[in-house]
Amino acid sequence: MVNNIEMRVIALVTRYSGVYIFRKKKYDDYTAFSSLHFDVKLDVDEAEELMEEFFSEFDVEREKFNIETYYPDVPISWNPFKKQIIDVPDFTIGMLIESARAGKWLYN
């Protein structure tokens, strides 16, 4: 069952997710488990804008939120054969929903 806060958070995320193809709304597929990195495909600037609006709209205290935790700097490698593996922590719509319910950012 989707409640009001969940619907509002998904609607907010959808506004930042770009356009949809063939008139199928992207947010039809978004759930609390959707990753802002891999499913919504937000870059760091879009995610930062989303979070600013999220904190304001839902009156959520920022606590120790830092966008660089979820979007770490990727060092440039001049060696095309060396793969750089960056461990990116989870950053999901569910994290926003739970934090909106709590009134503060719950994750570090």
C-alpha cells in the first residue's frame, strides 16, 4: 500500500528523472527499492538539487547528509586497461521516504 508521503516522494523524484518514452510515466516503475543511481539515473548535480528540494519540501533536518557520500569522486585513470571499481553506497527512494517520515536524515 502506497501512502501519501511515499507518493509525494516518488512524485518529487520523478520530476528530476527526465522525460518518459512512449507516454509511459517512469514513476509507474519506481518503488521504495529504486536506486537514485541506477534506476532513476540521476547525476550528482541532479541529486543535489533533488535533495535540497526534498529537505525543504518535507521539512527534513539534514543531520550529517553529504552528497559526496553517495556520489564519491572518481579519480581519472590514464590507463584504458585499468578498470576503476568504485563502491557506491545504496541511495534509494526508500531512504528518502523513511527520512521524510522521521523528519530527519536517517543515514550517514
